[in-house]
Amino acid sequence: MDSKIKILSDNRSASHNYSLSDRVEAGLVLTGTEVKAARDGKIQLKEAFGEVERNEAWLVNAHIGQYSHGNIMNHQPVRKRKLLLHRAEIDKLQRETRERGLTVVPTKLYLKNGLIKVELAVGRGKKLHDKRESEREREMKSEAKAALGRKRKE
């Protein structure tokens, strides 16, 4: 596929705070100044989450900064934004959040073929000891990689 993707915002804390599983791509309903601000990279997904309400999917608490050249018609930085998903995807998200107690977390927001898309992942919140274990595994992998690099140089 010749789809050009430019990442506008990446939620790196999502994988630290959640055990992520199923991922799905969704479109966003945005106003004109939101699109221009998003293209400038004025997006913050750290506190954002997804929810299903009345059979519609929403992105909540995503912060898109105001557009610098916007006038009095500029957008609100934090508001609920509608997600564009297929009915089956919405039903699946609703089932997993209601029945299994999981959370819908936006992992990245990107530009794909001129359209702004958001990648959503279903995740379970990590406890403090899980976060420490993940950190320990990451350190062990980096140390092993560094040791292999030193052996190759010798």
C-alpha cells in the first residue's frame, strides 16, 4: 500500500500504564481550526480515553491546542470528539469496556492520506508492581543488546 503516514502525536505513556491488546484505526470528526492545529502538532493524548455512549464512540479529554491564526471562531481545546468506526467495531469496544472492565486508550494520532486518524487500543490498567516488572524486562533487554554489541566489536 502507498499510504503515507505522518505521526502527529504519540501516547507513549499508554504502554507504560496499560497492558494493551486489540488495536483499531478510527477517523475523527474535527472542525477546521482543530485540523490546522493538529497538523501543527498541538495535540496531547496523555489524559485521553475512548468511550461508547448511546451506540456512538467518543474521544474524551484529548487536548488540541488552539490554532494560532484562528479568530473568535476558534475551537475549545478539550471537548468530546466523535470517532468514526464501523458498527461491529463500536459493539466490540462497548462489549469489552462494559463486560470485561477494560479501557479504550488512544495510542497515536496520525495523518494518513490527508485524513487525521487515531489508533485506539483496548487495555487493562497496570498495577505498580506490573510497571516495575516491565521496566526490569526492558533494562535486561537493553543490557543484553549492549553486551552483544561489545562482543561484536572485540
